[in-house]
Amino acid sequence: MTILTVTIISNGFSQTPPSNIENGVNTLFQGHVNQNLGLVPGHVIRIEKPGSWVYENSAGLATVNPATNMQAEMKFKVASITKMFTTVAIFQLIQNGQVNFNAPISTYLPLSVIQGFDNYQNIKIKHLLNHTSGITDPQSDFQGRLNYWIYMKRFDEIPIDSLLFWSSASPQGVGNYYYSNANFYLLAEIIKSVTGGTYQNYITNNIISPLGLSNTDFNTIPTGSFMRGYLFGSFYPIGGVLNGGLEPDSLYDFTEASNSWGYGAADIWSNTTDLIKFHKALFTGQLINSNWLDTMKTVVTNTGDMGSYGHGMIQFKSYNGGPIYGYGHTGTAFGYGAMLCYIPSLDVYMCSAGNYMKIGQEFLQRDIYNFLVNNITSVSETNLDNSMSIYPNPTTTILNISTTFPNYEVKIFDIAGHMVLHNKNSQTLDVSYLPTGLYLLELQDQNSMTTITRKFVRE
């Protein structure tokens, strides 16, 4: 597979990353491609540092037969990244007073829909968002059979009534974490109940269209430029697959499998550019206010060495068991795997995907983060040295800012990526209350949207 490096033109000027960044990320991306040879046909990746540079790349095949090269802007099924769109929709309705975060789901859904779930009287909106409702989805019980059924009946729609009927109580019960698409089936139904329209229409009218996400939609049969999605028949090798099943060594095309199984949870098509545009809008306050964004980011459950879960959002760790470095979501669907992440401490957005149902993007993005954190700041300071400086550094109480920008925003992040200070047009910052340690200051010019970062030490 060959690496295809693409130069991006944005806001009228070329935004290629510095050579050391480009070369380092190229090496990590090529390593990811090599590790998946013979399994994942193709890959795409996009990394943005707003106001500074954009990295975009692709490798391998978008279509196996006939062989067609992957292109960086191709669409893919975003799978569980959909959950972030649904979560934003719910928080918008909460902000509008149409939904209550702490209300029981019986406030919005009829008894006929929820009475089959254990303890349904105690299940609240927040439990659905953070996967502590005690409800499991049908894929957990008969994944192999459902995959084969979807492949053979891939143009058929699965009614939501059937999805909910097949969902059942998880062993953990209400209040305990158990990742389940069924939570988002119900959230989509709540959006429908509250707005009087479909969940898809609400997200299209309130997120996709306002942001101009021209490559994002809910189509089962994809349109425009897209990668096809594949699975080997051996994906579910034991039990589950009925009626002879699939040939273990054959590659099967799942591109047009019905999206209905992922209703509210995994039924969106998009590309890396649109997903990062959505993520930037989320983290810059264009979609929900900062209080509800903080709720999305807040850790509810530590899900393992790689991360933790909040409300419709994953917190990613910089190494196994290490501190959180970024926020977003992973996704796997029949034939696709993807990840979307924002790194506050570097003001960097990443999105990567491949056309095989495989978890693994989080390893690639974690490696890229660990590379960038040691390289990105020095590049920013070199390129924009005359635009901003901070002093004294180290400091114990006051940090002064000298900048040529007349209108700017300042954010300070700790090494775990948590924002600890937010200010506008201030030339003097009181940092005396911060614990001693290393911090990252990010200054953004509000006219050009150029972003500059500086490290400083609080002694």
C-alpha cells in the first residue's frame, strides 16, 4: 500500500504542517497501515491544528474489486461516533427546556415501549447517555446471527419495535456501566417524542445543515465518494452464524447493510473533514453551552486502560492507565472502524478510519498524540515567535502576555488536558492558585483564528 500525502488549501492559503510533524505522522500512519496489511483494505486520516496546519492522508484500497485507491475525503460509516450527534441533540433539547437530564424516561416514552426493561421506573435520561441504564442491545446476545442476517437482508429495515423487543436487562443493573446501543435507540425515540419529528430530521436540521456538513447523512445506500466496507467470514468463527454462514477466508462487502440496526447509535455516514468540523463546533460552543459540554467530558466510568466514558463521549488516555489527553468517540460498524478526538492541550483535532470492522484507531491516535506533544509546541513558537510571548517563565504568581493581536482569547490547560483558566484580552494572568507543574497556554486571535501555544511552568 502506498501513502498518498495531500496538501490542504484552507482560508485561501496552504496549511501544510512543518516537515518534522509531517514526517513523524507519516511514519506512524504507515506503521498502522503495515500492521493491518491483509485485513483492513484502506485507511484515511485527517489532523487539524486550527489556524496553523492541516495534515491529510490515505492509503490502500477504497474498493477491493475492482481495485480502487483510497482517497482522503471519502465517506464511511462513522458507527458509534453517531452517539455524539445524538447526545448533542439531547443536550440542545435540555437547554431548550424540552428534556430534563434527571427525568425518568417514562416522562417521554409510553409504557408499552419501556415496561419490558427491569427497573424502568428508575432509568433516567442521564443513565441512557452514560450507559448505566441496565439495558443491553441485541447484538450482545446473537451478534453472529444478526451479522449474517443483515448481510443476507441488507436492504431491509429493522423496525425499532424489534430492536427494543430484542433488547434486555444487563447483569449489571441500573446505575452500573454496560455499553449498549439500546440506550441510544431510546434517546432517538425521546427526540422523536419531544420534537414530533424523526430523530434524523432533528439532527439534520439542527446540526448537519447549520454546520454545512455536506458529506454527512443517514443514507443506507451511500452517495458521492465513499469507501466500501468489508468483513472476512471468519469474523465470527464460533457459533452464531446459521445456515452454513459465511466462508471464513472470503471477504464480504457490507457497504449497503441496513443502518437501521444502529438507530440513534451508529447510523451516520460522514468523512474526516465533516467530523472534525462537527467536533470543532462542539468544543467552541456553537452547538451546546460549556456546562453541558463539561457534562459530556466528565468521567462517569473508567472503562479500561485506554479510556473512560462520560455522557456520550469517551475520554482517551495517553498511555495504559495514564492521564486523559483527548475527548471524542470511537466507532465500529459492519465493515468500518473510526475514531474522532480533540486534544485540548494542543488544540488539535484528529479523525481516522478504515474500511474493516476493527477496533484499533485509538492506538494510532494515541501514538500520534504522544509524538505531537513532544514536537508541536516548539514548531508553533518558532513560526510565530514575534506574535506572542509570555513571562516570567517559570512563574509563581503572575504570568504576563505580550502579543500583537488586538482581540484574543486565552486558555490554559494542565498536562491531563483539563482547561484550568479561560480569559479574553488579558495581558496579566493570576496563576498563583494553580498547583505547581507544567501547563500549556493557548492564545487564539479572534480575527484570523490563528492559534499559538506556549508551555510554562508554575513553581
